Amino acid sequence: MKRSTASTRPATVQEKFDLEGATAFGGANLLFDYIHRIGLHKAIQAELYPFAKRYNAVYPLAKVAELLVGGRVLGLSRVHDFALVENDELLALKVGLPHLPDSSLLYRDIARLTDDAALDALRCISRVPARRVVGKQVILDIDSTVETVYGGLEGAAVGYNPTKHGRASFHPLTFFDGITRAAIRMELRPGNTVAATGLIESFWRAYEEVQRLGATIIAVRADRGFQSDDFFSLLEQLHIDYAIKISMNEKLSAWATDLVFEEIAEDGDEVIEVAEGTHRRSTWSRERRVVVVRRRLSEGLCAGAVYGVQAIATTLTASPADVYRFYNQRCAMENMIREAKEGYGVDEFSSHGYRENYADLLLKTISYNLGLAFQRDLSALRGAPLQTARTLRRWILNIPALLVRHARGYTLRLAIHYRRDGQHERMRARLRTLPL
């Protein structure tokens, strides 16, 4: 029998804006249940109590903060993004509000959290999800990032800007755990600072933060922007190992030529070689172990070998090859910063005021750690690789759903094609048995 090749004509579909109770965030039900299960909402209430509004406020500050934290996990990175969900009944129901506030109130409530005590309170709140992620040992990865801003924001300044020369920027300093990817501390700084500006003071604050999490720093990794004799000496006094890149100068290059290099790997057309020795720079108070890594081009058309050389100051006792591999794992730091930016909008500044943007940055830090804890606690496979925030939203959180109200309460009807082989049900089952 001959099969018809005639194509089906596209159907004409009429549209009506009359569906009530619909939401694009069906997974928010699971997310906010998790927030309550780990006690994050109680921490928000307790820490923000000194800054609370009047007892009869329609939008209590703690509820608004919970909305901002959970909303960032759902993908609402900018404050004005919340205007798109003002009529979302599910989010209002899960936060415990009659309806969601408009974005102007969110801006005003963030402005309530701008003094030092309020910023410290936000850092205390961030420890709740961080404790569920960070283990007993921390490898502290330090880096900074330049964020170009527009509109004359308070605190922004013109400094080093690799992408927008001459533009004002902020220059946040970040501390991450290289083992678990948790954000230990983020500090907002003007754009005219350099990487190591205030490094000693900032490190002490990060050090105390790790102690409050019940962990110990076993090593520090950083690039050459953080090389400093004072910083090296501090780490040595604290008996914390480090692997920090140092800049190559003429004296160091001449010293490195006398070292005996060992080939450790071939990477495509490159051969990687390592060597070690003790060296003292003119600005150092003592000699230190330095591992030199060079990438040599394989034999080819070039008459002589061409090297790309880098040096790492370290107190680690491992072999030069292992020191190089350990430091090279710091490359994941770039992925952590990118995830914080693309997933939670830490590079987006919605307010004119400097301290308002600082408070919002700390709220996003809470959301970042919450996203990590949510995955680690409820993942169907223990030890499974973490998903990016975008993937988490696509598979778990941003599920089309319909909230149905009935006599005994509410039912959330989730889109059936998002069931994903029962993944959502398994996460719900883990949540019910999750240790507090």
C-alpha cells in the first residue's frame, strides 16, 4: 500500500490569558520545602530580627529575604526580574505572603541591610547551607574578578579592566573551597583596587569564616596577583601550606636555567617539564621552595625549543610534578566564579548605592551555597557531579505547573513530561528523611 506523503497542515491555535494558578517554577515547592527542612528560614528570621519592620508589616523583612534567596536559585538574578512573577501564587504561598511585593519594595528592603551589623548577619545566614557542603578540611582558592558597571554606581571606579578599558568597575575578592566549590567569602571592592589590596585583612576574615564552619584550611592556592612576602610569612606562621604562582623576572629566569628539568607529560604538541629549587627574591625575607614549570614545543620546524615558563612558590613537600598538578586544579576556580556569575548573577548590580549592592551580593552568596547544598543533599546519586544552576533549573526547578486550590488545601499539578524517570519523587523522598 502506497503511503501518503502529504504533510499535515499546521493547526490554528487560539490564545486566551485566562489561566489562573499557573507557574513556571513548579520545582519551587521542593526548593522551599528544603529551605524549611534545613532551618534556613529560621536563621533568616533570627539574624534579621534587629532590622525587622513593624510587627504588623504586610511584607516582613525575613519573608522578603527568603524570597530573594530562593528566587535567585530559581533564576531571578536581578531585583527587577521579580516583577515578572508578582502574581505567582505558588511563590507567595511557599514564602507565606498574601501576594508577592513589587520590585520597588525589594529595593527598599535591601537598603535596610546596608550597615555593618546587617552585612555580618547575612554572612551568618550563609553559613547554614555552607555547613551542609563544606567538610572538615578546606583548600582555600583565592581570586578576584573585574566587573564593568554602567550608570555611575556609587563605589565604582576606573582601574584595570581587561575587557572595557577606561570603564568604571567593581573588583570583588572571592574565597572558594577548592574541594566542595562552596563560597567561603565574597567582598565587594572598588575597581581601582588591585588583586592584593587588603589581602591580609581579607584573608583573616576568610580564615575566621572557615573556623566558624567547623573546618580547617589545609592549603591555599592563588595566582601571581597575590604574591607577597607578608602573605607568605602569615601562612607559614599559621602552618598552612600554599601553592602560589609568582611572576617571572630576569633574576628568576636566570636562576631557573641552571635547574634540572624532568619531563612529566605531553599535551598535544607541548611537552611539560618541571624542576625545583630554593630561591630568595629581593623582596622576600627568606629563601622559599620554588617549582618551575615550562612547556616546551615538540620538535618541528622551529630551530630551537621555545618555552613558556611559570613559577610556583610553595611549602608543599610533594614532588614538583604533584605540586604542579595540585596548583593546576585551581583552574576550577574560574568555573566557580563563572557559575556564580551565570547562575546567580553576582556580577549584576541593580542598585545605585554601594552598600545596597554589597548586601545584594551577600544575598546571592547565600543562594549560591543553597544551590550547592540542595543538590548535595537531595541528589539521587551520592557523589554525583554537581550540575550547573542552569541545568538544575531546566531539569528540576523550572517545571510548568498549575496550582489547584480545593477544600483540603492545595495540589500542584506538574507537567508530566518533566517527570524524568521519577527523579523528582526520589528527591522528595530524600527530603523527608534528610537529617537536620
